[in-house]
Amino acid sequence: MISSAEFRRQVLAACDAGGGTRAVALRFQVSESWVRRIKQERRELGKTAPCQTRNRVPKWQAQADRITELIVEKHDLS
């Protein structure tokens, strides 16, 4: 099985070899927008591998204290 990082490098190599975005997307069965995005990430950030972690904060995080209070108040909910 090919790794995600290696797959991205192969797609970028195909682009570097002169393949257009559409042709490369069809060849690797990915979307054109994904090909454009990884090209942009390499150009702007020098990045060729996918992110290993995400820095997303859950939407409910701002209410975490209140949720905990409600669970304590209504102990039969836990």
C-alpha cells in the first residue's frame, strides 16, 4: 500500500513533468481542486506531505463547563 505522503509526491511529480491539472487528476483519480490545493501548499508553504494533526476545536468546547455543570446537577444523565 502506498502512503499518503508518497501518493502526493507522485501527483506533484506528474505535475512537474508537464501534466496539466485535469490530466493529472484523471490519471490518479482525484479531483482537480485537490491537485491545485497540493500544488499551492507546496508553492506557498514548501509542504509535500499531508498534515499529521489537526488543530480543530470542537464547536461545543466553549460550553464545556456548562455541560459538565448540567451533568453534575442531573446525575442520572451520566
